[in-house]
Amino acid sequence: MRAIAEGLFTDEVPPRLIGGRDKVTGRIVFPCPPGADFEPLPLGRQGTLWSYTVQRYRPKSPPYAGPEAFAPWAVAYVELPGEAIVEARLTDVDLDTIRIGMPLELALIPLDPGAADPVLTHAFRPVDPEMAASA
Amino acid sequence: MSDVCIIGIGIHPFGRTDGLSGLDQGVFAVREALGDAGLDWRDVQFAYGGSDAAGNPDTMVERLGLTGIQFINVKNGCAAGGSALSSAQMAIKSGAFEIGLAVGFDKHPRGAFNALPAEYNLPEWYGDAGYMITTQFFGAKIMRYMHEYGISPETLGRVSEKAFRNAVHAPHAWRREPVALDVIMDAPLVSDPYTKYMFCSPAEGGVALILASEKKARELGKPLIRLKAAAMRTRPAGSFEVFAPSIDIKRGGSATRIASADAFRLAGIGPDDIAVAQLQDTEAGAEVMHMAENGFCQDGDQEQWLAEGLTEIGGSLPVNTDGGCLACGEPIGASGLRQVYENVVQLRGDGGGRQVPGNPKTAYSHVYGAPGVSAVTILER
């Protein structure tokens, strides 16, 4: 499977998001902006839920390139400690159990699981707190 | 320095008007404002016009008269109307002109705004993956705010309930039927925690304001509605804006906070001195957050304010007396000027069933839009 775009996450297993660090101020953003002002910086895999909402209707196409079939999904802002608060879908989660502050880890998911050659996009999934503590 | 005064107001009803272009609705509003001021188009020396999706405002000279007038188009997102007004005020304050027009109109297709990544300097994947959705931002922003400051979903519902109730008495509003709180709360979710009654819709409409120097307003024998402040500002570092693939760990202020502080400084008064306020309410939580961002209460106080009805027409600070964006819809170019129109109505005592009691002498308006722009005005009678 291919990434939805070049330069968003590393080739490692498991992967990390690639942010950008401002060479002057040290400010960290995602994704890494083009140009010479930012240097690429792999971000931490784990964070906590800063805020979220649920996308309850299918977005218009274009620009949305996901499947015609629609099921609601959670859109989150995930705080990666000391780095940035990153926007991402949540995956492997019951929409009724989402709580601000819950621990999360990066996952890559297909944008259209039914496609012949689906593209991968970034998401976060809940971490078992005990697993997170021993990781 | 002497003040700039608003001497004429006109509005084309908001909502959906099949068969009339956005420009038509702008021209309608200008003619109403001229009639209200008792002036002819030839008396108007300059104009600033805002429209986001309904064509270039200056083309209305074809309809109003080819007088050779200076006419500058303003495109500044949701702050277009406020920016037009701010610019018009400065043109008169500079001494270059004595009578001018600020006009805004728009006509948007039905349904949610359809934004494309390239328009916002964002990569294509951001749209492909389904993030180019304004309601996602609104939902995520209020979720965090509710978590930090203890705001309940019912408070969001009360904002919408108030909007539709006030709009019953506003002839220019779009949705003028009351909606019960339980209907609002039980309606389908659009983007959690917001139900469909908690978002405004893109719409149509036009608003025109005729401005004059204080000297000219006195010559014309007009009641002096003074534009004490018109401030337009952009975002500071660390703000949270629509279409953000990431935001800073170090949280900062907002365009609203600095525009508001600047407007109060210019007017020489404070939030406690304001008798009526129109605050940007593209979604119910926006009104809640903007109550605090504009300095009217502390973060978290809104829970009690809404429960006690302090922002109702008869409350200590009536907010969105014509139903705001929630009931009027949002034609982007006209929306900010609608707020000022409503404030002039209130200061003149012409609000009818929605009139704020007690002879209000000060009125405040606030717009906020993408990506982090805000315009604030303060009127005094």
C-alpha cells in the first residue's frame, strides 16, 4: 500500500509522523512545510487526546477522495508531548468511549479499505494504559 | 477628533431569494439606506463593498448611477463587512470625504461551504482524507472549551433556542419560528457536540450603511449614531483556526481578543458599559466562547449566564437580538454589516418586539472568520 502523500511518515516499523522544526524558533508543526525554514523531525508515536469531534456526514467530493460508502469517523487533535498538537482520525475506537486525555498511539489506516490499491493515511488508536506504561 | 456617524441603514432580508442575485440584494439595501438617510446616490462620495462569492461590488454603479464615485472592493473572508466599515470610517476621519457607503452582500450555494486545499495553501492530501470541513474545527474547538471550562451541551442548546426566539421579531431574519430546547438537543448530530440547530447555514442577503462626518450629520439633522470604534485584526501566535493540520503546544490568544481590546481602547469604554451586543455565532458555541473573548465574562461564566437568561433581550447584556447568524444565516460579505444594522435599529429604539428595554446608548458588534480574522465595532448614541 502507498502513503497518501510523500514525506508524511517514516518508513520505520512502526512508523512515525514527520513534522517540521523551525530552524530559528524551534516551533514544531505537522506536516513539514516545504522550503528551507523548517527541518524534518520524526515525531513521537504516543500522545493524548486534546480534543475531537465526529464527522457525521460524507464530505463533498472533491476534495474528499474516500469511499462512496460512509460511516461516521472521529477527527481528533492529539497532543504529542513537547512537540505539537496534531490533527488525525481516530481508529479502533467506539465513538461513545472517546475522552479528552485518553492515551493514543499512531496507526496507519487505508483511506478506502475496499479499494484495489488503497492509500494509507495517519490515524491514532487508543492505547491500553498498562501497555503504554511498560512501552 | 469628531466622530463618524451612521446616518442611513438598509437591508435586504437574509435567507434564500430565488431570482435575485447577490448584487441585486446589495443594490436593494443601498437604495433603502439612501432613503433612510434622505440622500440621493449623487450625494455619496465613496464606497467600500464586500462580497465573497457574488461578484465584484463596484459593478453596482451600473445600477445606482455612473457618478464616477471612488468604489473599492473588499475581500477579507468573514471580516469583509467589518473591513469595509473600518475603511470607510478612516476615509471620513482622514478628512478626504464627508459622506460614504459601506455595503456588503452575498449569495452562496446550498449546503456547507466547499473549500479546496489550494485556496488555503494546504497540501492536496488534506482534502483527500476528508479534513477540509469547517464543522470539524467548530466541533473540536468547543469540545476542548467545554472540557476546560465546564460548559454543558444544554448551554449550547440555550444559545440556539434564544436565537430563534429573538428572530421571530426580526423581519430581516431567515428562520423565524421558535424551536424548543428539547427539539434542538434531540436533533441529529452534525459534528459532535453540535446538532443541526446549532450551526448556521450559508445564505443570501445584503446590507448597506451610509456614513457621514459628524459635521455633515448635524447639517442633515440626523440623530447622531456615532461609530466610536471599528477595529479589524488578524491572529496572534498560538491561536486555533480552521483547517489546521497541527496547532502549537504553547496555546495563545485570538484575533477576537486583540480586536476587542483595541476597540474598547479606541472608544474609551469597557465591556461593562455595553448595553447590547451582536457576537459572531456561526455555531452556538461560538457565541459562548466569544462572550469571554470579547471581555464580557470570564471563561466558564457562560454556563450560569445562559441558565439565568442574562443574554436575553431583557437581560443585563442582550446578545444577538435579531437571532444572529444562527437565525439569519451567513452571507459572508453582508453578515458583519447586519450586526451593525441591528445595533443602529436598537440604538434608535426601532426594534419592536425585539427592542432592548431601557433606552440603550451603547452597542457592540463582533465578527470572526477564517483563518483568524476579527472585526469589532462600538456604536454610541
